[in-house]
Amino acid sequence: MRRNSLIDGLKVIASQLIVWHHLSAYGPLSDVWDVSATLSSDWFFEYGRMAVQFFLVIGGFLAARALTRQAYLKASDAASLVVRRYFRLALPLLAALAIAIPSSMLARYWATFQFFPAAPTWGQFWSHVLLIQTITGDKSLSAGVWYIAIDFQLYILIVVLAWLGGGLLRWGVAGVMLASLLHFNRSSDLDNWGIYFFGAYGLGALAYWAASYRRPMVQLGLLGLIVVVTLVVDFRGRIALAGCIAVLLGWFQSRDRSQLAVLSMPPALARALAVWGDRSYALFLVHFSVVMLANAVYSRLEWDSTAGATCAIMGCWAMSMGLSVIFERWVERPLNRLQSRVYHRSKTTQPSFL
């Protein structure tokens, strides 16, 4: 399947925003940044978190693309998809936690800040393994882990809709999306559940399907109208952003299907976006360990200067990028290959009547 440079670019932007949001939100480094450059610190603190909408819309878009090739799912097929998704998310997460837990222990040895996670209990550990910590209410062992649990819930929901709805999947997704936008997403008490976020996820899925119609712009216009109506009912900046991303992705996909030029970029740039797009999940997983250690070292060394804080922040960002390269190359990629081999082997060894 041809590479989607727009998705790669959005993933790169979103992962960078998440890193800088956490740098602006945690520890003495964020305090110094806030004092010395308040405008940029406030912007990343307020709007950097909205990068989650990028991932939600892209997640729905890619899920729709995968499920379109499997119009009618048997229960065993649906279960297989969910299991594969679990291992795709959970194995790299557990590897990242094997870095985050010792990092937090070391950071607590050097300094004491409230955002350093405490040593995990067994219950807390297993809730992370099962991706249910948002449901059980356990504190996250690393920043952003809640999103991985939500992503898994969303994928289960859309796969169940595909299994139950068959050819009516698009209508099912549209119905649940509207319910989320008009009701569930308006109650912050539900933000530990996937249904709260299904509005953005569903927008991504419907954007993919809209591009397959004979008049995709009409369908995308209707999708945009739905977003406008929901914003009139209750304006939420995150939903406005999700709607814009969804329409942009759908437009790009429709042009791609028509084999019309969409983005004219040098091949080197496209390759760079592809490489760093592949590393976005690794960066998402490992950067908080570096943020904790950077704040602890900064506090330990008592660098009470803007220049020292700036060097520490830039060094933290550079080390996060470097660690993501190592993690993606030597951890995430081998785990994905292992998962694929196990999955295909299990498929080929099943009795024919299954």
C-alpha cells in the first residue's frame, strides 16, 4: 500500500507537540520556561495536548481502511483483530514501562516532585498490562499511557460494530460518532472511556469512507456540516480541530484515489516524514522517562539560570529523539516482526473447518 505522506507528517507534528507539552507542564524546567518565555510556554501547555486529536482521527482513518478490506467479520476474525491490536500496542508499552519505572526510581533518588510516579503496586502493574488502568482508576506509570488504553477501547468498539453491522458498518460508526459528539463527549466524567473520544475517532473513519464516493467533496462537506452543528450545540476546540483534520485527510485520500497530485514535496522530505512517522509511537512512549530524569538532574545540579534551563530543555528533547530511534529500531520493530510471525503461523496451523 502506498505511503500516505500527510499521515506521516501529522504523526510527526503530533508527537512533537506532545513532547513539548510535557516539557511545558512538568517540573522546575517548565517553571523556568514559563517565567522566561511565558507566551510559548502557555501555548504548548494549553494547545500541545490537543495533539491527541491528531492521533484519534488518524486512528479512526486507519481502522476504517483496514476494516474496509474485511466487510463481513466472523466472531473469530473480530477476536483475532482485537488480539493483534492489543499486542501491537501493549508489547512496546511494556518495554517502555521497563524504562520508565527505573527512570522514576532514579529521578526520585535525586529529587522529589509530585509528577514522578511512585513505585507501582502489583494491581497497578497488571492494570497497565491489560490496558484497563483508566477504568480501574490506577495512576499512570508514565504520561500519555491513558491514551493507549483509550485507543484500544476505540479499536474494540469499531471492530464490534464491524462484526455486528457487516455492510452497515458506516451507519453504525456514524450513529455512535453522533452520540459521542452530542452527548458523551460533553461529560468530562466519561473521559476514562473510549466512547468519550469516539467522536474524533469516528470522524477519521467516516473521512476515509467519504473519499471512496463518486462525489467525495459532497460527503466531506456533509461531514464538515455535522461538525459545525455539534459545535453550535457545544463549542469544543478539540472537536473543531478533529473535524479539520478529518476533512483534510479525506480530501487528500480522494485526490490520491484519483491519482491527482496532492502534495508536491522533495523525495528526501517524504522519506524523512516516513522515517519519523514510524518513530512517533516510540517517541510517545519513551520521552517522559527523559523528561523525569532531565528535571531531576537540573534540580540536583541547581542550575538556577535561564541559560541552564534552556540547555536542559533542548538536551531533553534531543535525548528523547535519540532514544526513540533506538527504541523503534531495536525494540518496537522486532516486537512487531515477532507478532506478525506468530500470527501468520497460528493462521496456517488452524484446522480448515475453523
